[in-house]
Amino acid sequence: MSGEIFYPARNFGALPPEWSDYETARVVILPVPYDATVSARGGTREGPQGIIDGSQEMELYDFELGREIAEVGIHTLPDVEPVLSGPEAMLARIRLAAAPIVAAGKLLVTLGGDHSISLAPVQVYRERHPSLTVLQLDAHTDLRDEYLSTPFGHATVGRRLSELGPLVQVGIRAVSAGEANFIKATGAAPFTAAAIHRTPDWIEQVLARLGPEVYVTLDLDVLDPGIMPAVGTPEPGGLSWYQVTDLLRAVASERNVVGFDVVELAPREGPFAASALAASLVYKLIGYVTQPATDGGRTPADGRSA
């Protein structure tokens, strides 16, 4: 039937076919609407669609970077269907979805969903990048060994990531007693939000702890709830938009960011502006990671050019 009868399929950024075809796209969006491990306010299963909804009226030209970021090609995949048998099975399904994208040299951008889903793309990337450092932006360390009878929940993902390799945590402002003891025992002190607010060179200190290849996992509750209320477990005293984007630009300029995820948006817990902010943050980080090297950026994934 004629394509003029129907609306085009919704994708991130409402992009035309020439900017959203999988074969030519440098970036692939993988939506994972899963929140079976949440422990506070639910609704993060609606996060991927919320981010896509928030991107529909987004300006594609980025004033800071001086280009239409979407020209690199951004393809949006269908949602990964949740597995109800448990989070470990869900992680296996996400790995199956992510592996061919990473193998193709695309920049994989995974949208959650609760934070448990982040373990899967990191596992896939570490097969290709054994020295990978994970940079976790979060209000919580997520360092519990087990929570709500599972070692693979949103409150344990930091612990599982730390078992895979170097983990640097930024924006922390809430930990349990057990997590505090784990931090003391391992010496892996996070960059707390309180310290960031009073440390002028905090970005340089973060960079010093990162290896050459980095995966970014960004829990939206790293942001202050004054600008990001639509999360399951908001905490006061979070980072600002510019603190987060300044860090991300520095990391993308100085390191090879191979992939990233943005998780924990619960659209029903806040105004539409929160979904729009999340979408803009995803787009901004895509821009930083794909910025031409001549402009201080790096090419994505395996360093492949467009």
C-alpha cells in the first residue's frame, strides 16, 4: 500500500530514511523496556519509548558541535521483548541482540529500562575490548552483591561490572552500609556529588582513572531531581546538565568511547520535559562520540570512519 497513507515508523529523532538506514548508520539504538528488578517507583520499562517520544521535536543541529549530529546515521531497532523468567535470562537475550551490532562496528546505544540491563552490552563489548573501563554516572553505587533475591538487579549492577574490570563511578550520593564497607575493602572510592561540587579539577581526576577505551553507563538519577524528577529513586544534590555534559565531552575527546547506555527514565514520574532532556542527552553524547577527530573528537567503536 502507498506509504503516503500511513505515518512513518517512529524512530529516535524522527529521522528520514536516508539518516536512519541500518546499513549506512554509524549508530544503532537498542531499546530495552525492562524493569522487573526495580525496588522503588516503577515505570522504567516505559523509558525507551519515553526517550524516543522526547526526541520527536528535537533540533537536529547541535549549536555546540556545529553540525547536524544525525547525519552520521542513527538507526532505531524494535524493542527487545522482555523475558519474564528472570533477569539472567533477560541479560542473555540482550547480549544476543547486541552482539551482531557490536561485531558490525556500530556504536551501540542501549536505552533502558532499569539499570540491570547495562551488564549485557558491557559483557559484549569486553569480548572485543578486554581492557575496557566502565564509567558509571549514577546517584547510587549499585554495589550490593545481591538484592531482592537476585545478583542481577538494578542495585547490583555496579558490583557485577566491577567484577569484569575497572569501574569508575561519578555522581554518587547514596550508599548502603554494606556498600560503604565494600568500597573501603576494595579502595575503589567513587567521585561523590558532594566532592564534585567543591573540586574544580574533578573532570581531570576522573580522566586520570580511565583507560584508553571506555563504556559509559548513565543512570539518569545522576542528575539533580530538580531537572530530572522522572526516575525511580531520586536523590537530592545531583549533578547539573553542564557538569554531566562537560564530563562526557571530555571523556569522548580524550578516550575512545566504544558504546553507552542511558537508563532509569520513568516517564510517568515527571513532566514531558524529563523525557525531552533524556533524549537530548542521548543525542548530545552521540554527537560527542562521533565528532570528527580534527574537531577534538574520536571515531566510535573500533575507530572506523563514516
